[in-house]
Amino acid sequence: MERIEVNVRTKEKDTIKLTQVEVDAANVNTQAEAAYMEANGYKVARLEAYGSIGDQLDMIYKDQVNSTSTFKDHVASVKTAHPKP
């Protein structure tokens, strides 16, 4: 494996061969990230699916004004679509 370093002043590029220690460290990081996403990926998916705090507050307000359950229904659908492992 190699990495490319660029001198910001001269724009010169250098290709540097990684040591085995650097390669092993990169592999450990990749494995750790994969394990984290396997255990916690649903959290990331839920955060994206819930929408912004402003949108959530707007749903809650409109539910109160209109006596609806849009927010509760939305939360339930997100939790169903992205269950905990």
C-alpha cells in the first residue's frame, strides 16, 4: 500500500510506501469501524430518517393543534424500518 503526500506550497506529489505497521493499523481501524457500524448502524439510519429537530417540533406542534398523531406515527415507522439489532 502507498499514500500520496502533496506539498501545498510547491504542489509536488510524493508517493510513500506504507510500512507493515501502518497497513496493520489501517486494517484494525477498518475492522473497528465495520464492527461499530454493525452494532450501531441503526442509530445512524434513524438519525437520518427522523429528520431535523425543527421538523420534529413542527410535527409535534401540528399534532397538538390538530389533535393528530403524525409525530408518533413517524417515530413508529422509523423504529420499524430501522430496528435495533
